[in-house]
Amino acid sequence: MKQQNHFNTRRLLLLFKRDIIQSYKALLVTSGALFATILFLLFVSTSNGASREIPEGLFLSLLWIGGFIFTSICFRETHSSSQIHNWLMTPASPLEKFIEKLLLTTVFYVLALIIGFFLATCLNSLIYLIIFKQAVPLFNPAQSWVWLNISHYLVIQSIFFLGAIWFRKYNFIKTVLTINILQILLALTVGGIASLTYWGPIREFLNGNPDFFEQSSLIMNLNFHHLNPLLKNSLKLIYFVVVAPFFWFISWIRMREIEVKDGI
């Protein structure tokens, strides 16, 4: 048992193997259905002469919505009274279990989506080449917009990862509601600060100044363009480097609490 308190790559690989064996039927059915749906939508959009925005939108929908839903159910074992025993008795350390779930919902999902989407565009292009003698552009995963959205996905995914371990039921819905509530609170806070900062123009608006919106827009744009570059770079650094590890760390603490609570 003491050996299980240390990280071991072999046990981590066995965890991946265990999850694949236990859910390979559902995985094959879901993957097959998604692949067929992607191929059908690509075929229809290409036949209608749609722009490349359709494939891009389809890829982003699968990345964001599909990834968040997949992340939201990754800890379902820990919330099931019939499966928690198997989770606790799995011969692996808590860190290995945590890393396996994290890699499944980030690296594994992103790579599987890129490969699957690329293969779907290849098959769609082959069909068009055979039937219509028409060349169709393939999906290029090296494009900048792909990896920019993947970077954003990894940040937001960390919040859904925390929601997956924090909420016992309806993880995806509850996480979305929580994010919306936080956005409303943030908007109210920013609005309150803005009202104190720009009370003069607001007072003129309340007094019937018709140029309020034009003046306030000019002020906001001026302040944004003159924002300290160091501050902007710092905010980007916090967003892309700090946010995701922070929520992953909170998720780790929450998972340990659940294991201790249910293991007693």
C-alpha cells in the first residue's frame, strides 16, 4: 500500500487501459456517431457551397461543448454510491487517478478531436473527388486559430473540471449556471467601479445629455488604447498560465476530501 502513495507511470498507463476496457463499447458507439455526424455535416455544407466557417464552427462546437460535457462526467465514479468502492480500491495513488482524468479531458480529448476531424475531412474530400471530381480543402490543425481556441479551452476546461468533482449531479448544468452567476457579479462590480469613475458623464446622461453614449464610448476606447502594455501582458499571463493550474489544484484538494470522507 505504501508504494501506491508514490507516482508510477506504469500504474498510470494501467489506469488508462482500465478506463478504455470498461467503457470501450460506449466509447465506440459515441465516437462512431460523432464521426458520422461530422462527415454528414461536412458533406452537406460542402455541397451547398458553404464557406470554411462551417467546418471551423463545427470543430469549435465539438471542442468547447463536447469537451466541457466530457469533462463534466469524468468523475462520475466518485459521486456514485455503487462505484465509489471500486474507485477507492483501485490499486493506484490519488495523484495517478487525478492525472489520468486530467489528461483524458485535455490532451487525450484534444488529440482525438483533431485526428478524428482531420480524418472526417479526408473522407469527405475523397467522396467529393470520386463522385464530383472536385477537390475539397482538408482541415489544417496547424492553423493559428485552432491552437488559440485550444489554449482558451484548457483555461475554461479547468473550471468544468472543478465542477465535475465538486457537484454530485448535473455537473455540466450547475457549472454553467455558476459561471453565469459569477459573470453577473463581475459585471455588477465592474459597473459599480465604472459608475464611480465616470460619474460625471453618467450624471449628464441622467440630466438629459443626448451625447452621453458617444462621449462615454470615446472615453472607454481612449482608456483601453492607453492601457499599460505591462498590465495587459500581465493579465494575459494570469489568464493563460495561472487560472487553469489554480482550478486544477482546487480540484485536487476537493478530490482528496471526497476520498477521505468516503473512505472512512
